[in-house]
Amino acid sequence: MMNRDKGFTILEVMMAIVIFGFLMMMVAQIFNGELSLMNATRNQSELEQKARTAMVHILDEIKLNDYTYYSTGAEGYNYGVYTQAPDHPQQCLINLKPAPAALAGDHSAFPTGTRVYYNHGQRELWYRDEATNSVNLIADDIDIIEIFPETSRLLRIYVKATDSTGSEYELLTWSRAY
């Protein structure tokens, strides 16, 4: 009789390693797919949040102020939403196309009262505190902001955000000018 040592042969060990390697490769592929999906979902959620934030700020400026109306500015600049109460000067609430001097840092080039303005070249929506001349970013990655007067008292507002990967998110709403 032959005396055999108990244990695994080299062939059995190699087969176990190959099977274990295939299993680990499948687990890694599933994990990588889940991570990619999670990142894509997070990026889309951030883009949606930027568009919603821009829309909410625009709607707030329209709804929280009386005597609002849409106006096209002189010389192709400074069009957007304005307010003018009786016996008060006209003030700009939302400036969709500021003059180039205003975007270059000359805040005196903004129409009186400008609170929110859109920098199309940088794809950013900004809030401006006229009292201190400080500005704060509301949202970036904003490709398009359009405000169109459907009637004298109804404004159509469209916001489109696009990120560097090409993902897009669009919002469309209507608001009454008060």
C-alpha cells in the first residue's frame, strides 16, 4: 500500500485560485458599475439643484415685489424684470443681459436696483447687494435663462443647466407679474 500524505495537489490549488479570481473579477465589475451609477446620479442631482436654485431666485424676485413687469433694455442690454411703484423710480430686479462694463466689475453700469443678474459668458447667475456692492453666486452651469412676456401680466420663465459631461436639466414655468 502506498502511503499518501493528506492535502491538496498543486492542480487543485491552481484551480481554486482561478475560480476565486473569476469571482473577484465579477464582484469588482458589479461594484464598479454601482459606483459609476452613483456618481452619475449625484452629478445629475447637483445639476438639477442648480437649475432649481436659479428658478427659485427668479420667481422670488418676481413674486416678492409689487409692480413688476418685463422690459427690454436700451441698446440691447439690461433686459429683464423691473419694478416701478407709483411715485418711485424704476428699479431692475433681474438683469438677463447686463452691459459688458457691469460684468467687467463696474457696478455703476448696472441699472438702479439690480439684484439678480445673469453672466452668460460665465454661465452664472449672481445676487447683487446694491447697498454694499457685494455679489454672491446663486448658481453656475446655467446655459440659458429666458423670461418671455406671454401677456402684459404673465411671464414664461425657462432655465436650462448643462454640466461638463453634457448632462442637461430644463425647467419651465409661468409667473404672474404683480
